[in-house]
Amino acid sequence: MESSISDEALARLPFWVTPPGETDGFLITVGVFLVLVLLGFGALYFTIQAIPDRMAAGAHKVQMQLVGVLGLISLFTLNNAFWIAAILVAAVPLHEIFPLHVKAGQDDA
């Protein structure tokens, strides 16, 4: 069976054009590159998403739970307002604003 393209025409083709019957290296390279870029952006997204949790790591249990719930809601709804609220809750020490215990020696008078 004769080829419809002459040998001279095949020699003049650019490097990204694959000759018949050979593996397309450019397609494989682009595919691997796209997978790596998607994995990189996913890792970056989840790293940024975890910032409020890292900020609230040493806080009280209630504050950590509130930050975690706001982070999950923002992750699943893709709503940035919940993520910003989680950052604000993590940045402010809630136990100083809303004290839950009365100091010893204080009278209610």
C-alpha cells in the first residue's frame, strides 16, 4: 500500500506532527503537564483553604470547632464569605471577648 504523503513532504513537517504509525510524544507531554498543573493548583487551593484552621490551632475547643465548620461550609459551597468569617473568628481570641467564667473574688454587687 502506497503512502499518500511523499518522503520529502514528511521530512518538511514540523516537529509536533507525528508521522503515521508512531507515538504522539507532544500529546503525551501536554497531557502529563496538564495533570501536574491540575494537581499543583489543587494542592495550592487546599493549602489556602486550611489557613484558618492553622490560625486557630492553639485556641479553645469551641473556637477551633467554629473555624472548622466555617471552613467546611466554605469548601463545599464555594462561598468565600464563610472562609473570610473563619479567618476572622480564628484571628480574634473569643475567650477574651466572651468570658465564660467569673474570676474568683469578684462580688456581684
